[in-house]
Amino acid sequence: MNGETSALRLRGLTKRFDRLAVDALDLTVRGREFYALVGPNGAGKTTTLRMVAGLLRPDAGGVDIFGIDALKDPVAAKQMMAWVSDEPMIYDKLTPLEYLEFVAGLWGIEPKASQASAYELLASLGLEPHLNERCEGFSKGMRQKVALAGALVHDPRLIILDEPLTGLDALSARHVKGLLGDRVRAGCTVIMTTHILEVAERMADRIGVIAAGRLVAEGTLAELRQQNGHTDTSLEDLFIALVDTKAAA
Amino acid sequence: MIPSGASDLTFALDNRGNTGANVKSAPLAWFARHGRRLACREWLAMMTGGRRRRPRAAIIGLLIFAAVMHLPAWAVVGRFATLEAPLDKSSLIVLSATIFLAWALMLSQAIESVTRVFYARADLDLIMSSPARLPNVFSIRIASIAVSVTGMALLLSTPFVDVLAFNGGLRWFAAFGVVAAIGLSAAAFAIAITIVLFRLIGPARTRLTAQILAAVIGAGFVIALQIAAILSYGTLSRFAVLTSDAAAGIAPDAGSVVWWPARAVLGDTEALMLLLASSLVLLGLVMAAFSPRFADTAVTAAAHAASSRQGKSARSFRGGSRQQALRRKEFRLLRRDPWLMSQTLMQLLYLVPPAIFLWRSFSDNSAAIVLITPVIVMAAGQLAGGLAWLTISGEDAADLVATAPLPPSRVIRAKIEVVMMSIGAVFAPLVAALALVAPLQAVVTAGGILLGAASSTAIQLWFRVQARRSQFRRRQTSSRLATFAEAFSSIGWAGTAALALAVPPAAAISGAMTLAIIAATWKLSPTRD
């Protein structure tokens, strides 16, 4: 940790629905890091991130965001964080600009700064021609971009994204990846779940593999290869090997 | 499931839905069965609130409800059971007007159903990409709408017809035939109106216009009669117009076709057969004329849904607190909600007769002015319930609001403020006008509005669910208890306000009963768990 406050620290995080979804999970994400959380369907990735975002109450364990206990002081934690789900939840009857104005207002951002930021973000995501159109006729990709712009307009220190590239075309996906990379370089922390392992392999500083609600492996790609005794294998092969081993166990 | 006789379909059809010569279409009966199955499941889902394990309980509940409904039916129509043909003109007018009102309500429901078929998409993509003959499929769709509208009307009319038959003889069962006939004709008119609207004003305006039409068409007739009664006779009773000499003077002779429905209800078999036959012919003509256009209309509606509406051009972002941001968003969404526009318009339409009555009574200080108060209080309670559902439950970006840095209590408070401010904006002018005529009544009315709106909002808050605004139509199915509680609290506060003006001690009892209903609702609400 080099004495630096971690961006996110999960301590024994547990959540049970009809079965155990997250099983005493311990996880630390450093500041200014791009962290990818991968795992098979139903592994507990989304449940974990929803607990971090304050959308689900854990049954046990703790969540610290930049040293703030998110369960004790959720408002302070949320002020520093943004959440983007795989199903973009935006308002059909608002335009992208109106949506961003609303989000900036909710986070208490000064209008002048948020307006400039909104224009810049929407332009960088290719939404400039649609600034004043209501979102009701937008494709899923366009809606996802509006939701992403909403997450970035208040300049969060921690961005949590659940499958943000779902439904995006190649060009839009490149825009989004570029934007997230820029944010990390500017000092932001990004935690992202993805099924596209190539994205995790290329973009993430560290990768966490989660299965049955537990972290089964973690590290840089090189570290993961080393841990598993493969020196020249793809993340996909590593992932399958790790998940298969866990399933067999 | 592959339909028998449709398993060897090959795929060639032109844009009118006509298949090529070597194409075997799925049989009409199969589509009819498919339509019936979907309708049954939708009805069951509506009755059970979407809970799959409760059909038996829903049927038992429905039977109990139907049995209980015989009591008010007895009170309303029991004394008319001895009516026999020939009727005098006034009675014929009243009976025909009642049938026309039922027809108008069915027309309103049918317009809503047709619009839903065009815009909700559901299985239209699948159907239109299939090799089936589209005019056939859409004929079945039209028939389904007619059957569902008629079926619902038959169900609702059963207690009334039972009471009439029990007291006046089996001849009253002919009324079921009349209900079926007017249901079929209402569906035919609804389809024709909606498709003609599409052609005339385009898909964008048709949706809103049809929603407004559906909302006001049934109420419009009653309101028009009330306005005529106020202007001509100085009373709110619509019967004053129907039983007047003037109405009898312009009514056609007893042998006119206008009286067929009334004669048929009274057991005239010839009139009933003619009525049923003409309704079936009308529906058949509409199916033949409009089925081929149904597909084009559905495609146009889909294309409209995919296009975007241009909002206002850019302006500066506004500042303020987080609650202000929330309130601004809610007001903006409410302004742009087509359902709310139609609903508000309907509530305002209901307020037109009392407003005219108020204006007429301005000079003579009539005691009948007291009648205005319960109408206003009731309307406020109902409108507040709808607004509260839209703002509290119908949150399209629930995750965003939940991850925003402000406590949930402040989010809820901002939303409640929006409901109460909207109710204030709608009803304040009426209360202000009332204050000029009767200050005490204005105070009581304002109190009633506040209590009615607050109660409806509280009930929506206790029974809140996470839903999309577009699901508003189905809000009643999520909790029957909340729906009934909201209706009873509005009625309770309306009655209490009226009693406070007429018999103040009775108002205390009525108010206590309404509070008891609200307390019981809170006790049964899921948020209490």
C-alpha cells in the first residue's frame, strides 16, 4: 500500500439471498488504479459492487472508501463515488444535457463548472448532435454513454462500473475505454466488472478473479500467470483454469 | 410450440402482409387460441398482481367481490326492475342516456387498448417478421380487443342484471345481449377512430390525443349533462336535463332506431337481435377495412418510438440545493408525462361543473354550493395518488438517486413537496374563487384537499415499489390494498369535508373513520415490516 490510503477496502463482506452470494470477501483497490473484477455468471461481482455503491446492505463485513466507513457515513462516501450499471437507468423525457444538469445538482456541483464539463463529456462521447434530444429514442449504446457522462460529470475519485461496454459498438467502446484511461491517468480510481477478458487484460493494472463469492486470484496479468505456473498464456485460459479449479474444489 | 398446419411455413411476404403462392399460413383458429391464452394470462396477472401462485385466491376474491357488488347494484337499480315496455319518452331518454354512458366508457377503454397494441410493441416484431398473413393476424387482434372490452363490461354489469332479473323476471337477461352489442360496437369505433387519427395527425400526436380522448370521453358525457343542468335548471343533477320537457320535445318518436338499445334491455327480442346483428356487421366492416392498415400503422408507431423528440435548445445549468435539483427534475418529468396530462385534464373536467355552479351561485348564495367541496376534495385525493406514484415509485433512475450523496429521507421529502406543490397549483385558484363566495367553506375545502392529498401520498409512500414511469397503467395491480385504501381515504375526506359544512358533529365521526382506514392501511403496509 506504500502507506497510501486505499481507494476501496472490503473487510469480510458477506451477502446472502437464497444462497450465499458474497462470502466474507476481502479486497483492496489502491488509489489511481484500474481494477478489473472478472468471474463467471453468478459469481457475486455485481452484488459486491452494489454493496460498495450503497445499493445493497451487506449482511456482514465493512466497506471503506478512501478511509471513510461507507456503512457509517454513506453520504460522505457517495460524494466521492460514481456508479454505472450495465442497464443504463436514465430518464426518457430528459435530454442528455438536462440529465447531466440533474446529476450535477444532486452532487452539489457548481453550475458553471458542471456545464462546461457536461459539454466536454458529451462531445467526447460523440453525443454532441443529440444534446437537446430527449433520450426516449436513443439506442442502448447512446443511453449507456449518457449514463457514463452522468457518472463522470461530478468528477468522482472512484468510478464503479458494472459491464459498461455491454451494447456499445466498437467505436463507442473505444471512446469509453479512452475516457476511463484518461480518468485513471488524471488520478481517478476505476473498478470495473467485465466479461470481455481482452479489455481487462489490456486496460487493468490489476485483475481480481471472483468465483462463488470469494476472490480466487488477484494481481497483475504477469502475477496471475506466475501464480498459476503459466508464463505465456492468455487471461482467458487463466480464467478458465482458475474457475474450473474452483468449481472442482 | 409450432401450430398444427403451420409447421411447413416458408417465408415470403410483401409489405402488405400477403404471402406468396406456395406459402401456407398459420390457421386463423391457432392465432385465436394464442390470443385467448395471452388475454387469459394478462387478466390473471392483473387479478393476482403478477403473483403466479395466487390464481385460486384471486378467483375466490373475485367471487366475493361480485357477491358484495350485488348490494350497491340493488340500491341503484332494484326499484327499476318493474319497468316494462312501452315506456314514456322521459323514461326512454333516461334509459338510453344510461346505455350511451356505458357505451362511452367502453369506447374509452377500447381506445386505450388499441393505442397500447400499437405502441407497446410486445409481440408485434415477431408477428410482423413471421410469414403469417398480417390482415388475418390483425383481424384476430381486433376481435381480441372487442372480446376483452365486452367481457369486462359483461362482468361489471352482471350484479345489476342479476338484481333486475331477480326482481323483475328473466326478460332482464336480454340486457347482457345489449352489453355485448355495445361492447362490440365500441371496439369497432375505437379502432376506426385510432387509425383515422394516425392518418390525420400522425403517430406522435395520436398517442397523446388518444390518451386524452380515452380519459375524457366517458366523463365528458356526464359533465356535459351536468353543465347543461346547471345552466338551464340551476342544479348539478343531470337527470334534470334528461327528464325535462325540452328533451322530450326534441326526442324522436317511439318507433325510432334510437330507442333500440332501451327496448332491447326491456326484453324486446326483435330489437335485441337487430342491435346484435348491426354491431357484428359494424365490427366485421371495421376488421375488413382496417386490418390491412393495422400493420402499416404499427410500423409507423414503431418508427416514431425510435425517433427522438427535440427538446428545448441549450441554456445555462441552474444551481441550488440538491433537493432543488430533485424537485426541478420531478416537475420537468411531470410536465412531459402524457398520462398525467390526460389525467389532470380529466380531473379538471370534473371540476368544470362545480366551477360553473360556483359562478352561477355567486349572486344567490345557494346552500347547494356545499356540494362543490366533496367533489374538489375527492379530485385532489385521486390526483395526488397518481402524482405520488409517479414521483415516488416511478423513478426511472433509481440507482442514480440511491447512489447520490444525500440521505434517502431528503429524497423522499423533495418528492412529497413536488406532489403537494402540484396539488396546490391545480386547486388553489378554485379555493380562491370559493373564498370570495363562502370563506368558511373555502377554509374547509382547503383543509380537505390537504388531508386528502396527504393521505393518498402517504399510502403511495407506504406501498412504494421500484417501477418505471411507463408502468403507471399497471400501478393498481401492484397493490390492490393501496388502490382501495387510496379511493376510500379520498371518499372519506370528501365526505368529512361536506359534513363539516352541513352537520359538523357528524364530520368528527366521518373523520375518525377515515383516519382509522388510513391507520389500518399503514398497519398492513409492507414498509412497516
